[in-house]
Amino acid sequence: MWAYTLKRVLQGIITVWFIATATFFGMHSVPGDPLSGERASTEAIRANLEARYGLDRPLGEQYVIFLGNMLRGDFGISYTQQNREVNDIIREHFPVSATLGILAVMIAALGGVLWGALTALYRNRLPDYIIMFLVILGISVPSFVFAALGQLGLVGLNSAAGRTLLPVAGWGTVSHMLLPALVLGLGTMAYMTRLMRSSMLEVMSADYIRTAKAKGLPMSRIFTHHQLRNAVLPVITVLGPAIAAITTGGFVVELVFAIPGLGRYFVQAVQQLDYTVIMGTTVFYGAFLVFMVILVDLVYSWVDPRVRLQ
Amino acid sequence: MSQYNDGVHRTLRDSDFEPLGEQSTTPLLVRPSRSYWQDAWIRLKANRRALVSLYLVIGLLLFTFIGPMIWRVDPALQDVDQISIAPGADRSALVAEAYEPWVNGQVEPDFAGGSGLRLAAEPTTLRVRLLWDPMPGADNYRVYRNNYPIEDPQALGIPLADITRDNVYWYEDRLDLRARDYYYAVVVLDELGQPTDQFETVEVNVGRVITAVEARNRGLVGAGESLAVGDEVMMPWHPLGTDYLGRDMLARLMAGARVSLFIGLLAPLLYVVIGVVYGASAGFLGGKADQVMMRFADFVVALPFLLFMILFQVVFGIGPGESGIVPMLIALVVLLWPATARLVRGQILQIREEAYVSAAKLLGASHHYLILRHMIPNTLGVILVTLTFAVPSAIFTEAFLSFIGMGVAPPTASWGSMCNEGLKNMLTHPHELVFPAAMISITVLAFNLLGDGLRDALDAKMRSAE
Amino acid sequence: MTALLSVENLHVEFATYGGIVKAVRGVSFDVEAGQTLAIVGESGSGKSVTMQAVMGLIPMPPGRITQGSAKLRGQDFLGRLEMDGRTICGDEIGMIFQDPMSSLNPTMRIGDQIAETLKVHRDYSPKEAWKRAIELLELVKIPEAPKRAAQYPFEFSGGMLQRVMIAMAVACKPAVLIADEPTTALDVTIQAQILDLLQDIQKETGMAIILITHDLAVVARMADKVAVMYAGQIVEAATVNELFYESAHPYTLGLKQAMPSAESDENHVLEPIPGSPPDLFSPPQGCAYCARCPWHMQVCQTDDPASFRLSDTHTSRCWLQHPRQPREVEGLHRAESQGVSKPVSDTADQEVSP
């Protein structure tokens, strides 16, 4: 188990290193250079700026410096907002994205397990048909459409109620978080519902459930102790990819709902070609996702005794 | 009496105990022999949802490739008279005389007057002529136009002009007029040119007009037909309305379908083929080569997908005049092949251990034969299913990237970029968002259901428990 | 005297896409305390379905019990979970299954799975239940029971898991133990150990065992009484000696022919029964075995045979047993005098019919 953990963490570190390297060389091969444009109007200013960003040194040296800075957790200074460090941007905006993401993952996972179990129990009856219809919608409709429709619906709802039931955009209170988190989690929830349903159906027809019935256990106990526990396992395995999907999905939702999260900042930086911010946030997001996936795998191997004890 | 054997009662005779002889008394169970693919096709046909989705996919392909032959409208053509038109909106226009400048500030003959801020002539898309009475203590005025009823004196809309000439109490608006309701306001300015709270408003219902010359130029009437002022002509028809630049939605949806399906079909096809070749080689070679190849694949899988898609797009840098389709295609292929490779390798390794492969080897089958006769047919089903599920995810990715402005560059239409544009006018013109969003949803839905159906039909082991 | 467990005229159907499958068609049997009843038949004969129906384990829908009763000490419990405040399943009747590998919850500790029954049926505290679970593991001769109780099923071998299943099934000291092909998935040496274990426990507790099997060797070793099932019906019911030495049904003869025995030399040819069981979507009008029977007669095609009584403990559902059937079939036991062999159900006989 410890060896496994160590191996995974090591793999993760190598992956993050690769991400950093790919990002660095990728960004440095972008046609044109970051200082072209109005900021470097004279040669002197240009030379100054190049020195400030270390662009006057050879690429190899820049790479070493970049890696060294990264190890110390320093991602440099923004190109477009020259008084801001990338670290400050991450520190300020990531908690917002993380809060939204955690909320969305929770909604998706709990909702998925709940609806999935429900559809399996009501298999081929009305609740199953209704939920599975919604699930198919959830899988087929892109998140930005949900975001837009959700906002549109909320506008209508607020005006119908004659007061602000929930704020349409912005960030701050729990009421700001509800709709964006729901919208963000919806697609993943649909996917998880489907997974949970088929996993639950498989478990329900498993031999050990027959054994449990033959033991005369009450249905409630069979459900909680035998069915749910085993059916949830496959759902845990997809939590890693789900977190990745929700994190990147957050870019769009933050955009639509005007939430000051890191995702929106990242998209902005990409659109404005703010190189240091792109590099910093990419490496940060990359490391975050890689280690979340590892964490989920470790949690899974701890939950499933068959994996834990081997 | 008893219930035994449906209550048949009869007297048994000696003849009943005659031996039957050797002939078989029950017909042999004969089932028609069917190949794997015939069987799969029959199962697919029995699956109503899969069949509907198959028709949907065929419909989409027709829409994409045959559609533009029937609906021959240039998706880039702007119909400036009909901008952000909802489907089914009124498209009639009255023929009007050519525009002549308004110089005297007089009310047109036969046009009802009034007092306060009022119209001097029938308002048309050519011009709106406003007239007002001098207001006490003011000689300068500012004219505003608003798209919504004026409720708040602080929000009067766009300022159109300041009227500073003496004795001029009229204004002609010719700024980008549409056939709709406008709300004009005239505000009194003080000596410093600052607006005061003294103002008058009027609601104007602008009618769409077109000059006879223009109507002929645009081919709205036949060559021989005569046109008189006041005649009604029909503007070009946009069955699904137009977007914020007056481009035909239907034509753009078709053009967008080409881009979205091009990426959605070609990218999966490419990376599945690469994945199959890579995975099959690894599985077949085995040993050290397999390990090294799979380590590399694991590594690419671990990369955060959308993040790297975005990075790719940035690095490629879409230059002016480029559509950004090819970079996206490359990025998708580069990032997504390992999933298929892993799957195929697993399948190959599994099949290699199957008894029937050992049997074939014992019978002296060549490598070539093994691959052709056992490996390929037995992995084809899985590959086909993977391919079907890869299509919606590629379409999703394209839409997502285009939506955040990192995908297909304007003016190239794709469903994602259309959604992005539609989002801006969502509240006033929802059709600009709803149609492309619906296209994405329907396509993704169709391919997902088709994938489910194929999976169920092709492999009983992979059968989803639905 | 009422039997400990008696099943009467049980009918079970399954509604499938292809139509209604009549899986069990009027099965009756009973078993006494301390006795072992073997139900023998090939796959699809309805032997497992019968016992699962009795235990209420048939998924409904698609399954349906259309007729019949199952009585424990004279009281019908079919379709009920409890009787006199005691649960039937797991308490009065225990059951073990064919494949112990998949019959245990893979993510629950062995000890917990045994203790669970005691907690639910006997209100044991978690601590007591765990202690008792270890005792039960010792009872089924699992070494290092305290350590093994804390392990998971994947850490056990198949034979060990079957012992665990037995420990679980007998935890509440049931009156009847149903063993559904308990040794089929195990290798031969383990089979013997499991059967010994079952017999030991039976001796100790006096429980009845209903053993479902397709293995006549297991029947010979374990059973007091045997019921042979074919196409959803019991075609022959007898004591174990009667069945082997006075077989009264062609199907039983066929089964015996297909079984190697200690006396048979190496040149002995095992003869399989030709053909396959009938399609239960539409059971044949006459005898279900008719098409495979070497001695089939006109009547077999048209009429389902009556059940003929050869002795107090021996019945056979075959027209060959009819008193007026003239032929003698080699190896087939018939009642000594024509008069003794008379149908249990009287309707099909000419003397009763108008």
C-alpha cells in the first residue's frame, strides 16, 4: 500500500514536470513575442521589459530559472497587470473556484448515487423512465447551455416572484453559489447516475444479494449494507475524471455567472495572451488535477478491501 | 376428480400402450444460423432507441451535406434589414419613395399633428422625423433613443444629437433603424450643456420600408412586375431567423454542422485508428516493448485534457484568415489516442490467452491468420463502440473550446461559436442561442444512444444493464 | 403426523420476452427432522427454482408462484417472511449456494457477514455476535478462526468459503438446511470434506437437509430420500435404496447409465441420454420425457402420465407403470403384482373415468 502510494506520487510529480516543460516550451514557441504591441514602444523600454521578464537570456537558462522558480512556488509576474504576481492571482481567485468545484462535485456525486440507486430500485417503472430521460438530457446538453438556460430561468423566476430569490450572477454568499454549482455539477451528475444505475443493477442481481435475502435480512439492511456499498465503488473510481471535468467546466460557468474564479481568469489570460499567467495557472491546474486523481485512486484503494490488501 | 393434466379424462385403450417406434416425436429445434454481424444487426434493429438515434444521425448527415444544396443561402451574407430576427417574424415591407432630405422641419401633409414631442411623418426604417414644441427656458436640446420603455429619467438610451441651432425644434433619426418600437426622448439642456430633468418622450412604431429601386436590385420582385409606393413586398425569408449580424441562421447551422461534424467525426476516426495500431502493436509485441509503450500512453492519459487543448490552441496561435479547425483536430488526436490504445491492448492480451487462439496456433495458424481471423473481428465491436462514443465527446470539446473563444475563429461558423455569439443576446433574442445549442444536444444525444445500442447489440458481455 | 417441511403442488412461472416459462409444474415433497432429501435433475429441470420459490428468493416479476403451499410444521409460509414472529429465511431455514466465491459480499468481513444474521434474528450485541461468529467458524473447522473472521472473501479459497456459507446458514440453528449444489463448484477432495461437514452438523443439530444436486454419487452418499426432477416435475420419488435398486422411471435409468460406478470396469461405456429437455415455453402435451424415452408409447404423446405408487415411499410418473401396460422393460422396476401399482392421482385411470 505504501509502495503503491509512493509510486503514484512519484508518477504524479513526473507528470507535473512534463506539464510544466510542455507549457514552457509551448508558450515560448508561440508566434510573435509577448512584448510586441503597445507596451514596448521604444527600444529602451523593450530592453528594460526583456530584462525584467528574463527574456534576454538563452532559452535553456530561462527554462532552468522557470523550473527553479516553480519549485519555490513562484510563477512570476503578470504581463498585462504588471504590478500583480501570478501567485497573488492564484491565491485570490483559486479559493472561489475550489469552493464552487467542491460544491459541484458534492452535488454531482451525492445526486448521482441517489438518483442512480433510485432508478435501479424502480427499474422499468415511471420514476426510472423520468430520471433516465433527464439523465440523457444532462449528458447531451453542454454545460454552457445549462448555465445560460439556468440564468435565463432565474431571471424569469425572479421577475415572476417580484423579488430576487437568488442572485443571477456574481459571488459572495451561499445564494450566489447554488445555481452555478448545480449547473456545473449537472452533466457529471447525469453521467454518475447512469453509472450508478448500471452498477446497482449488477449488484442487485449478484449472488451475494441472494445470499443476503436467504439470510432473512430486512430489505433496508440489504440496501445499505450490501447493495449501496458495493454499487458505489465504480462511482468512486470515476471521481478523479469527474473532478477534472468539473474544474475545466468551471471555466465556462464562471464566465457566464461572472464569478471571480481562477477559471475565468485563466480564460481571460488565454484571450489576452498573458504568458506568465497562462503558464502559472496551467501548471497549477495541472498539478491540482494530477494529484486529485491520485488522491481519488488512493481513497478508492482504501475503500475497496480487494485493492487495499493486495 | 383432480386438476391433473388439464382435467383430461379418457379411457385408456390397449392401443395406447403400443410402442411408438424409433421415429422422433418432437420436431428438432432448428434455429437459423446467423453470423455475428447479422445477429448484431438484428439486435440493433430490435432496439427502438438505437434505431431512432440511427435515423437522427442519418438526418444530421443529410442536413449537413444535402441541406446546403437545397437551402442555397450564403451563411456569411448579412441581411442588414433583418438583424436578430426571430423565426416566423413579420417580413413584409412597404415600398416607399426614395429618401429625400428633410430641410424645412415641416409636418408632412396629411399627417396628424399634435403637441409636445411628436412625429412629423410616418416613421419608417428609412427615417424617423421628430418634432416638438419649444420648451420654456431652453434653446438647446438633446435627443435620445431607447429600445425599452423609458421608466427612469437617468436611463434614456443612446444620445443621438444635441440640437443647438436656434429655432430648430425638429430632428431626423436615420441611425440604423429597425422595424420595431423605439422610445425617443428630448431633454432640455442648460446653458452649460448639461441635461436638466425636463424632458418629453414619445413611443414610435417604426415600419419597414424599402425603395422600389432597392427592391428590384435585391430581386425581391419579378423583373416584369411593377412597383408602386405603398405596395407590399416580402423581404428574404429566414426560416430560423437571423443572428446579430443579420446572417441566416439555417445556413449558418448547416455551415456550422460541417465544421462540428468534421471535427466530431474525423478526430475520433484518426485517434481511434492511431490508438488501435499502437495498442495492437503493444499487445502483440508484448514484453519490454509493450511496457515502454504503455508507460508512455499512461503518461499522456494523465495530462489534464481540456487544459492542454486550450494550451494547444494558444501555442498554435490562430492567425488572421485561419479557421482554427486543423489545430483543434491535431490537438484532439494528440491527446486522445491513448485511451483507445489501452483498450485495444487489453482486448488483444485477453484474446491472446483465449482457448480458441491456442487451438488455432496448435493447428498451425500463421500470425497473419491469427490477426486477420481472430484479433481483428473480435476487437472490431469494441472499437466501433469506442468510436461511436468518441464522436459526442469530440463535438462537446469543440463546442466548449469555441464557446470560450479558443476554438474555431470567426467568421467560420461552428455550433460552439454560434452558442458563444448567441449568449450575448440571450435575453432579447434567445433563438440565437437555442438553435445551435439544440443542434449540439441532438447530435450528442443521437451518438450516445447509438453507442448504447451498438454496445448492447455487439457484445452481450458489455451489455449495459438497462 | 405432519412433516417438518412439506411442499405441495408448487407451480412457478416466469414471464419472459419469449412467453411464459412454466419452470415448476406441480411439485410436492416433504422432509422430516434429521432426514436428508436429495432433489436430483439436470440443469433447467426446475430443482433450484423450486427451493428458491420456497425461500422467497425468486425475483417477482418476472417470477410468479401460481399455486401451491410450503408448510413448516403444518403451517403455510409460502410468500411470507415471518411466522409466529420468527423469520423463515435465515432463521428457521438456512440456505447455501452453488458458487461460494460469488455468494459472499466481497467488501464485507467474513465475521461481519456471519454476525449479521445473529444481530438481525437473535438481537445479539455486536460483540456477542462477533464472538459467536468465531465459534461458528470453528464449528465448520476453519483454522485460526479469530484471524480469519476479520478477513474478506477474496482471501479465502472456494472450499473455505463454502464452509463460511455453512457457518452462516446454520448460525441460527435452522430446522432445515437447503443446500443448492453445494459442491458443484469445488474440486473432488474438497467436495468430500464439505459433505462430511454437513453430515456432522446434521448429526449434532438434527436438522433436515434438502440437497439439490445433479450428482448421483452425492445422492448415494448423503440422501435418505430422493426426488428426481425433470422438466419442472418430480418424475420419481423414492428412498435412496429404492431409487438405485428399484428404479421405476426411464429417466432415472438413463441417469444411472450415464454415471460411472465402482463396479464398472474400464470397458464400461457410459451412455448419455440422447436429446435435450423440452422447451418449457410450451411444455409438451404428453409426457415431457417422451421424446427421449426409448420405450415411449402412443399414450405418452397425448397424456401427461399419472403418478403411480409402487410402495409407501416410492412413486413414478410414467405410463409404463400402468397396470395394463403389457411390456416388461429391462432394469425398470414394477410393482410386484399388477394390483399394487395404482395411480396416486386417480383421474387418468379408466376405472374411475365415466
